[in-house]
Amino acid sequence: MLHASSRTAKIAGVAALAGLMMAVAIVAAVHKPEPAQAPPVAVRGEARQDRLARELERCATLTMPNSGCEAAWAENRRRFFRQDAPTPAVDASKPAAPATETPAP
């Protein structure tokens, strides 16, 4: 008789787990994503850094992906790697300028 109640408990446990998984799937399917926010507007100097810092602090509290946060993190990476200024384009078809040698004293 102990064997039968153990089997019933296993079936009940599997059914409860399946119900929980179904509930999570339904919630995920009907959850409306957060509306996209415009990326931070380019501002000069310290005000730009303050705005970026506030945005990154806000993003640190979020648990869901957010396009405004993705833009803020991209801006932070550009600042960190000093990619603010555009890199001059190099034309590979032109030969490089010859190196000038300085005479030995």
C-alpha cells in the first residue's frame, strides 16, 4: 500500500510542476515589453556625463532588456575606449609615406 501512495505523490508532483511551467509560459506570452525609449540626446561636456551616469544608475536597477539602457551602455563603452573622435580613414591603395632617417651624430 505504501507503494501506491508514493506513486500518487510522484504523479501529483509532476502535475504541479507541469502546471507551474504552463503558468510561466502563459505569463511570458502575454507580458507586454516596455516601450522603447529614445537614446540619450547628445549633450556637451559635464552635463552629458551626468546624464549618462544617471541613465546607467537607472539601468542597473532593471531586470529586463531596455533599448535606452543598451544605448547608454554603448555610449559608456565608447567613452571608456576613447572612441569619441572618429578615426581618420586610411586608404590602403596609397603607399605609406617613406620614413625619414635622422643622421647619426
